[in-house]
Amino acid sequence: MKSQSHIPVLLTQVLDYLEPKKGDKYLDLTAGYGGHAQKILERTLNKQQATLVDRDQNAIDELKSHKELGDAEIIHEDFLTASEMLLEQGRQYDVILADLGVSSPHLDNADRGFSIKANGQLDMRMDSRQELTAKTIVNTYDEAELVKLLRDYGEEPKARTIARKIVASRPYTTTHELADTIASVWHGRSKVHPATKSFQALRIAVNDELGLLKRALPIWLELLAPGGRIAIISFHSLEDRLTKEFFREYSGDRYDAPLNLLTKKPVIAAEHELVSNPRARSAKLRAAAKIKTFSEA
């Protein structure tokens, strides 16, 4: 089963901060292969009022095959589109989770084009229904556009040199072709592949990850029921910064703040988790609770 190759990150911490209780309505905005959802639904015992969202068809197929998820509603959309739809329907949830990471099956499947190690087509789409791919970007964007993309989304210090090299060596078809070109810009050895930041930047651009998150955060606040809890797991500083700034803006010592911060600093994986799941090393969890007004208390 595909889910066996994907270990949900920070599972203990997610359960501790979300505190799912019997009868809670649960919204998982990036349900993936159901790791977090299964454990949370074991506590809510309310599968009929749970909503699981994912933009990847493989994840949707896997979720539908899970008997443990029962009658949970499954939506095949990106989390922004799904959130807008749920808001229009007037829904609210007691427990909301967004795990923004790329799942292990994505990284391990060379055909998806996410991995630097495995050679595959330059794809990187979370949702195979969309047209834009990494191949389109690296082969058609001009040098200035590539520089901006690499700087903004990859925080790549050699963005200009890499962009120039990419343009000069086009066209590209596979991940290894692109990774080799980027690696040629760097000299010396490193524990991290020199194309890591550039691949991150391309993946973010292909899937509009930051744009979706920025527009979805205010909607999630509306979808959260009074007294409810939300947890967001990010895997790079750009996502974490957006989450941190949003939580800070809507919390604090003022009478009209709708959120109460549950995490003053991001929560990270314990050493024992890293032994079994090294990909949790970059995971950061932030959580908040929606404050009940006097009339709701």
C-alpha cells in the first residue's frame, strides 16, 4: 500500500496541539495518504462530518481505499479552491490541519519529477490536471524571470549565474539534465545537492504554493469554529514565515484578536522521530485556537 511509504510527520505533536475530541468536525486540507487523518478520526469518532482534501489524484485514490476513513467527505481540489467552496457552504470545523509538505510517494516516484536523485520528466505538478510544468518554466521563461523565481522561492544565492546557465543550455527534458547544469555552477562538496534550492523554487512556482497559502489563511480562520484549533506544518522558511505573520496579525493582547497562539515558537521533530523519518527534519508546526466571543462562550 502506498501509504506505508509515507510516515505522517509530527504526529504526536499534531494530536497534542489539536486535541481532537469525540464529536469534533475535522478538516484536513492536505490529507495525502491519510496518516494524520486516520489517527485524528480515531479520536473524533465523527467520520461523517470530516472533510479530507487533496489535489493529487494518487492521494485521492488512496484515501478512498482506506476503510478506516469511513464516510469522510473526500474532495479532489487544491486547498484554496476547496476552502472557498466550503466557506460558501457555510461550513465550520473544530479541528483543522494543513501539512504543506511533499509526501514521500511524490519524492520517490521518478515520473513525478520532484526528486533530484531519481531521473524523471521535468513535471513537478501536484495536480496532473493543470498545464504548467517545470519543463515549461525552464524551457520558456526568460533569464530575468528565472532569476526572480530562484531568488524569491529558493533563496538561491547564485540565482543569476544559474539562470544564465539554464538559458544557455536549453532545452531540458529530465530532472538529471537540469540538476547537472545547476551543479556545474557550484564548486566543492556539500551534504546537500547543489540543485536543492532551485528544485524547491521550481516546485513552488509550478504549484503556486505560496500564493495559495497566502490566500487560504484568512479563509481557514473563517472555517475554524469558535473554540476550534488549527495546526499548520511547513517545510521551508517561506511557508513558515507566512504562517507566523498571519498568526501574529490575528492574535495578541487586544480585545478583538480572534486567535490565541498555542505555539510561541515553531514545534520541530524530536530526535527519535528523525531516526525513523529523516524527512521530518525540516518540518515546523505552528498552532492556534479560535477564541470564543462572550456570546459564544
